[in-house]
Amino acid sequence: MQANTHSPLFNKRIFWDVEFDAIDFDKKAAFVIERVFQRGDVDDIRTCRRYYGDGKIETVLTNAKWMPLAAIYLACALFSNELTDYKCYNTAQSNPTHWMY
């Protein structure tokens, strides 16, 4: 992690269900990274990459328990890895849903 003395500037709508001012961006890095990739826009993702670095983000996202498929595809494009590198993708493939008629 970088030695930033200030917090990153994310849009508060991403963290609508928690007290935004009380978030410790260093201790809760996994929560913040997953939430930004699930609900953030391009500027939020850029801010996240500058604050945490690609190595930390890739580690967190590959070990995430759940992420939307669009976020997984974005992470694959950013970090040049495969869908099967993501734990949440493998879990979803092993638990198929019912066919929609």
C-alpha cells in the first residue's frame, strides 16, 4: 500500500449503506476495493488503483466471494488474467441456477 496521508475521494453513493466518514480505508481495504469495483464508475476505479495499487487490488478481487460478472470481466481486462483465476467465478460455475423459461 502506498504511504498516503489522506483518504481517497470516492463518490459517497458507493457506500450508501455505511457511515462514509467512519470508513478506515486502510483497515477495510478489501471491502472498499470490492465495493468500488461493484458500484463505482471509471473515476472511482482510477482513484482506487492510485490509492491501493494494482497488486493489492488484484489480490483482493481474485479472492472475493462475490462480484457481478461485469466487474469480473473488467478486472480480467485490467490485470490480463483469466476468468477462472477469480474465486467468485469458479464458485458461480459450480452452483448453476435454474433455466429461465
